Amino acid sequence: MKRLIDLALALCAALVLALPIALLAALVRLTSPGPVLYWSDRVGRHNTIFRMPKFRSMRLGTPAVATHLLSDPHSHLTPIGSFLRKSSLDELPQLWSILKGDMSFVGPRPALFNQDDLIELRTRYGVHRLLPGLTGWAQVNGRDELPIPDKVMLDVEYLQRQSLWFDLRILWLTFVKVLRRDGVSH
């Protein structure tokens, strides 16, 4: 059932957002050299690796690590990178990952392939069995500001409480957070 809802929502969103996505792609292309999309290796369900697209918000040559691990993240941003990240518009290409079945709208955010501490904790607590999400319970409870153990405990809570109504609540809270730009540090 969740997969059918994901497909229906992703198709509708892709149709409604086609023009804004095209405009953002043009802006990325016009404001910095390099590809429009950044494809990162992410950890999916059962710790399988998949390629996840985002609008490129960082300059070419930026190390492939979590943003908080960069010594000066702002120096790596493209001219519109900060706007893309704070508005969460850089996430729109992930509709592709939802359509493809690598992600869901709601679930734990997919870890980077090299976030060994996060991957190990999620595996220990069974969170790795979940399909990663565009948003999740940890995102609406702190996002970038959460230490990894706290993030994993929220992922575990999601694992235990998952339901259509809980997903709808998380989607609503995500909408509110994105509008307020809460919890985005770069």
C-alpha cells in the first residue's frame, strides 16, 4: 500500500513541479560550471547502495562527506547553493528515486556510503530494513542538528510506530519545517 501511495504522490508531484524543476535546473547550470545534478552513493534498504540525485549545491571538487564534516561548508556552496539547501529545493530530483523504488516519501534519510557510524547503528537496531525516505521522523525533530545516536533513536521510533497516519503527520511537519527553514545549518 505504501509503495502505491509513493508512486501516486511522486507522479503527481513530478507533473505539478515539472516547470519549477526545469527552472531550477537552468539556474544551477547558469550559476556554476558542472552538471545540474549531483549523484551520491547512498545506503538503501538492507544496506544496499543506490545512486541518489540532488540539484548540485556545492562546487565541483567538494569532498563527498557529510556537510558538517567540511571545515568551511559555506566556501563550497555554489552561488545558489545556500538557497537550494535552505529551501530544500535541492531534494526535488529525489522524486526519481521514489519512482524507481529506491526511496519512499517517509523513512530514515539515506546515509552516505561512508557514514559508517550511522550505518552500523541503524543495522544494530534494525532500521536498515526500512526503505529510506525523502523525509523522516528524525528530520522533523532536528534534521542536521541531531547527533547520530539521537537520529538513530528517532529512526527506531519510526520503525516501531510506522503507519499511514504517522507518515501523513511527518509529511505535514516536513511541510511546516521547510516553510520555516527550520533545522538547516548550510
